[in-house]
Amino acid sequence: MNSRIVVDPVTRIEGHLRIEAEVKDGRIVDAWSAGTMVRGLEIILRGRDPRDAWAFCERVCGVCTTVHALASVRAVEDALDIRVPPNAELIRNLMFCTQYMHDHVVHFYHLHALDWVDVVSALKADPAATSTLAQGVSKWPKSSPGYFADLQKRLAKFVESGQLGIFANGYWGHPAFKLPPEANLMAVAHYLEALEWQKEIVKVHTIFGGKNPHPNYLVGGMPCAVNIEEANAINAERLALVGRLLAEAKTFVEQVYIPDVLAVAPFYLDWAGIGGGLENYLCYGDLPTGGFADVAGYKFVRGAILGRNLNEVLPVDPRDDTGIQEFIDHSWYEYEGAAGGRHPWRGETNLKYSGPKPPYEHLDVDAKYSWLKTPRWKGHAMEVGPLSRMLVGYAAGNADVKGAVTDALGALKAPASVLFSTLGRTAARAIESRLAAVWGLEFYQQLLANIKAGDSRTFTRERWEPASWPAEARGVGTSEAPRGALAHWIVIQDRKIANYQLVVPSTWNASPRDGRGQRSAYEASLIGTPVHDPHQPLEIIRTIHSFDPCLACAVHLYEDQVEIARHELAVN
């Protein structure tokens, strides 16, 4: 007997996502992913000064703020042939690595861990045994029996009060939870420690970007002056603080995050065969070491893998009209003129569609059922994200990536094939967090060396003034957001934005089917997933959370004052 499960909204994510799944004999046989917010940011950007675009784009999301600003300034710099000074590139890389460590730790502990950790079970743990477990997997100092006993008492107060607070609404007691009580207690402790830690590491963004979230960026460089003796500049004291924060982040990643992943994974090795989904992986690459145009110098390798063939990495060109295209066969949009795919430079964000839209009981999956467009690379559905970055780097023979992946697989005593799964996706995020920690300190030392050598430049005015711009220009700014391949395409005419299109990670992963019926990553990953209880679909949440969904980046709600007034009138 078939049944339809609806999860709406999927929680512990950024934005609004609806998942519908068809279940037969306890397994998912089909699935549909729908973004339920309207896309509109690209409309807001039309006619504006290109140098201001980053400030709007950054606010597409409250999590991936810095990478959207980065992609935006790169798009404008690419269009106008602006090359930033080496220090600006290093500072951008430092902010990038900081974002990765912060985002991945927050995702693992606060968005994804509760899919694997039974919080209430931690009340049954023996604090002394928990201490032994913790000291056996890491030298992290917060691991005494007294520490875990005190934490257990705090947790008991939550449970006894009947108000679990941040731990409310979990599927506690679900048979899919397999960790022993001691491992659960250790994980809860680190959940709370990560809450404290994450507010420290973002200070790197406030030092270089003035604030967090939404740190400042600048076309042509970075808006921070370097002067080691000036109180109102990036001085010796602030640089020292950056170094300390990066070192502390590396310690947290290596002594808490990585050990926890390695401690939890052996209990869930069955998930190394669940959630693989698509067999195609795309990565734009990032962390330039010789300028944005020098793709070969990126720390994260650019390329694509088809059919899980790790023996070949295919070249990717974001400028290729036949490469990346967006389709709207099952999206609530219309294209002017001929249908079919559109390269983002020719892309449209047209809200004139007048067909059936929400509200709905079930999605009309034979028609249009999402506010997300459907991107494809050379006609292929592609997965993007940490797993794609690690696979492309591994297949390309990047020494740092290959070494980190090999070390992790050795610790798990598992073959590379386990990466093609929900568990592998989660492990890949931890692996690249360690790389970001190491690379961040490398960039920091390079920045110090430049400053000591007398180079304090963080900005260039070359081609910055509109009088120097051509009548028409177009550019693309690529990046690798924590959740995957991110690119902004811009068309500039008469010194104003004529067209602006974002194709973001969750557009790739969460989009609806294309006209050929190909599922995207979320939909494909759910096929074959076991579901123990349709009323507690923990298994669906596990796989979807392994992508770290960010629907706010893929769809953006915009209402003018007239529409807001109409809505309020209807409600009242």
C-alpha cells in the first residue's frame, strides 16, 4: 500500500522547504521537493549601481551572508576587469575559511546532530563512563566526570519541567536512534559548547568586515585599512586577535567536531548505503592563491564528475551558454518567448505566471510545484556541496584534499564508496572544516608576511569610477558557499544593472524535476530510504539535513506596500 508523507515546513534549516514522499512497503519510492517562497531579489537589483549589488545580495540569507557578497563583488570585478590587491584576496579567503568553520560546526551540532542524538537518552548516561568515552576519542579538556554530571543535572531540569526549550519537538525514543546514553550525553555537552564557541569565531568577520552577520565588502578590494599602529585600522592588536581566534577554531574542529563525527559514525554505518541519490557532482572551486582568474590556483578544485567516475574530472565553464542553464518546466515562473533552458546571462525572473499555485493539500507534481528554478549542467542534474568539493578534489589529485579524505576513511576503516551517501555527505563537511582550519592559518601567515614587507594595500581604484566603464559589460562571480556551488551573473548597461541572476546551492539541490523528468539531488537522495513511522519521518529529515538546506538563498520573498496592505486586509 502506498502512502504520501508531507513534511512542511522542514525545520532546522534556513528558509521554507516542503518535502513530499511516496512510501511503499516501508521505503520511499518517489519524492518531490518544493521551495515555498517567491523569488524576487533579482528584480530588486535591476537599474541599480553594480557596486551596490553585494549589499543586497548578502541579505538573501542570514547564514551564508559573506559568500553572496563575495560572489557579487567578483561578478562586478569580472565584468569591469578589476583585479584586487593580494591583501584583499587574502582577507576574503580568511573570511571564507572562517565562514566554513562556523557554518559547518553550527550545522553539525545545532541543525543536524539532533537527527542522530537522542537528547532524552542522555539522562540515563553514567557521567564517569561518558568521561572515559570522551577522553578516549579526544584530548579536549572539558571531559571530567564532574563536568558531565553537572551537565546531566541541567538537562534533567529541562525534562522535568516539561519544557525542553531548544531540544523540544524531537523524535526522542525513535528506534532509529542508536547511540548509547554516554555518547548522547557527550554530544549534548558539545552542542552547548558549540553555541558558545560560534559567537567567538565570527569576530574575524567583524574585524575585517565591520560586523556580523552581513560584513562589509567592496568592489575592488576590502573596506578595511591596514596600519599596525593606528587605533582605527587593522592594527597589530586586531591581527593578533584574528590569529588567536583562528587557532582556537582549529583546536575546536580537531578536538571536538572531528572526534564527534568519528565517534558517532560507527553506530550508523547502515547510512553509508542510504541517501546517495545523484551520481553527478559539480564544484566551481574557490580560495584563489594567484587571483580570481587563475582557476588552477584555487584550493578547492573546479570541475564536474559524472556517474561517480573518480577517474575523470570534467572542465566547467560558467560562461558557456550550453553548460549551465535554468529550466522552469515545474517552477512557478514563465519565460518570455521560447521555452527551454536559459543561461543566467539571458535568465529571467518573471512573476507573471498565472497558473495554479499554493495553497494545496498535495503538490500537483505533474505541473508546476516549486518557486525554485531547475539548473542543469550540460543537461545533467548535479549535486553540489561539501561532498562534491571533496570528490572533485580527490579525483583531481589535490594533495590536501586527497590526504584529508584518505585520513578520514582510514579512521573509519571504510572504502571511498561510503562517501556516496547521507553519512558520507556529513563526513565530507567535517573533512573540509579541518582543511579550512589549516588553510585559514596559512592565509593569515601570508597576510602578516605581506604587511611586514610593507604592503598594506587592500583596495584599488582602477576602473572603479563609472566614467571608465564600457557601455555594456557582463561578468560572473563564482564561489563555493558552505552548501555548494554558488554563482552570480551580471549584465551592466549604461552603468546600471540590466540583468542579475543568482544560481545558488539549494537551487541545484532542492529544485523540482526538469522537462525530461530528471530528479534533482534532494528528490533523488530520498529514493529507497526506509521509513519506520510515517508520523515521525526522522529518516527523511536525516538525508535532507545532510545537504544543510538554505532555501532563503534560492527563493526570496518580496512584497510591495500595496501587496502587504492587501494581505493584512485579508487576514483582518
